[in-house]
Amino acid sequence: MFEDIPLIYMNVKILKFWSLLYDHNWRRYVTVIPPTFLVFTQFYYMFMTEEGIDAIIRNSYMLVLWFNTILRAYILIKDRVQYQSLIHDLETYFYELDKSNDAYVRSLLSHVNSNGKVMARGNLFLGLLTCIGFGLYPLLATGKVLPFGSIIPGVNEYKSPFYECWYIFQMLITPVGCCMYIPYTSLIVSFIMFGIVMCKYLQHRLATLNRFKGNAEWIHNEVIECIKYQKKIIEYCNTVNRLTTFMFLLEFVAFGTLLCALLFLLIFVDSAAQAIIVCAYITMIFCQILALYWYANELMEQNLSIAAAAYATEWFTYEIHVQKLILLMIMRAQKPCTIKVGNIYPMTLELFQALLNASYSYFTLLKRVYG
């Protein structure tokens, strides 16, 4: 069970508690319905507001963040069978590796478990800081503002006691939203991290082929097993990509725009405290995107390294039928498994850099127009 795998334990436990995976109980409705209502009021606010550009930019960030949050929840609910199947596959592959007495393999598992725990806790800590920022920002503003700009038709949102009640409501559902958004991201990163472990394990198996150079039958059987394991890696990575690729496309477009908008918002903040809070928003977005692109890029690199590991086996000294098998592995590994944005662009650090460059370019353009 996933409880024995620190890599995914914390993320799956949170999603299971809120009934987004495995269970189906009243918590699912508590988790989904109030944030959905909030998003509708945020959309109405964006169409009806007469506030300044700074408020519109800030609340656009909030709207995209909450819309992304509930979208993730609905996707998890809709595709929960596929996600649970993927978690089961990860468990199966993990325990297969865990049975190994090889010190290198055990160190791989120990390292990925440690990184998974750090990732999950670090993201939750960033989420906590951001939640605190959501609550403090209105308290530091010069006028009356809500944590998330929203309008309920026919109600004056800034009139007491509605303002206080709506403020409390927004702050109560914020931790719930955090528990939908953060664990999902950490879980996807964990899937990608384990894909990297699988690639490194296959490279290790290929590197040990030469130990039995005189045993042609053993080498043939081992190469067959390596090909089967390469197929597992391909299927595993394709499943992760299929479940996430269009979500990443939405995030690529939305968060690139929001990074630009939040940088622009720094020009309008009223105090140093508000500037710190906006910087915290930027930091959360940056860290979330960087973690995804970093490990997705590493997954592609490790898939490519399978070809190098297969070539390093001195394949040309083996029997002809074994040579052909290894050449097939090399050819397939040269078309690496990748996590893609909208099934179009591979998630690489080059694409991440292009996203940052585009965001900063549009920021400088806005600064000149409104400066």
C-alpha cells in the first residue's frame, strides 16, 4: 500500500481524506461546492468591477488560482480510476525494486523517498505562507478589500456585517483549496520522480551486463528483460502525460500571464508588507512551475541516457540476435518519453526559461505603457 511509500504517502493521504481519491463521502462536497461557488462570484466580479488596475490584476491571479484548484479537483474525481491505477502501478514497480539486494537500487529508492517527503512538506509550507498572505493582504490595505475579489449579485460586499462574514468564509475555505491544489502538484512531481528512478534502474541493469560476458544465454535473457522494463517505463510515462498534459497547457498559459501581472502589481502596492505578500505569491508560482519542469526535464534526460547505457554494454561483441535487440533499445531510447504541454511541447528547462522570458518581456511593456 501507498502508506509504506514516503514518496507519495502524504499527498495521497490528503487527497484521500478530502475524498478526491479512493473514498466518496461528505468531505468531497465540502471540498468542491464552496470553492466552486467562490469561483462563480469571482467571475462575476471580473465582469462587473469598477476598481483600479491593481485590484483587477491581483484578483485575476486569485481567480486563476482558484479556477485551477477546482479544475484539478474535478479532474481527479472524473479520472480517479486512472489516477488510482497509476498509483497502484507505482506501488507495484516500487516494491519490485524494493525486493532488490543491490545497494545502488536501494540508495535510489531511499533518495527518491527523501526527496518526495521534502517536496511534499516544502510545497505545503509554501501553501501555508500563501494562505497567510491571502488573509493579511486586506488587513494591510488602505481601503476595504477582500482576500479574493468577488461579487454576489444584489449584495454590497463591503457593507457590514456581510463583509466580515464573507471574509471569514473565504479564509475558512482557503486551507481546503490549498489541500486540493498543493498535494495534486506534489503527487504529479512524485510520479515523474519515480519515472526517473525507473530509468536509472534500467541503466544500472544494462551497465551490469558485461559481468556475464561469457554466458550468452544469460545475457540474452537479461536483454529481453531490459526491453520489457523499457516498455514499462514507456507505458508509465505515457500514462502520466495523458492524465496531465492539458492541465499543464492551461497552467503554462495562465501562470505565464500571472507572473507578468504580479510583477506589474508590485508597482502599485501601498506598503512594504503588501510587497512582501505579492513576492510570496510570485515565489509560490515560481517554485511550483520550477519543480514540474525540473523533474520533467530530468525524466527526458534519463530516458535519453538509456541509449548511452545500452551502447556502453559493448553490444557489438555479443551474438547477432542480442545485438539486434540492443540496437532496438537504443533506437527507442533516442525518442525519449517526455511529459508534454498540451501534447505539443516537451516540458524542459528551455521551455521554462522561455516562459520566464516572455513574462518579463510583457512586464516591461506594461511598465512602459502605464509608467
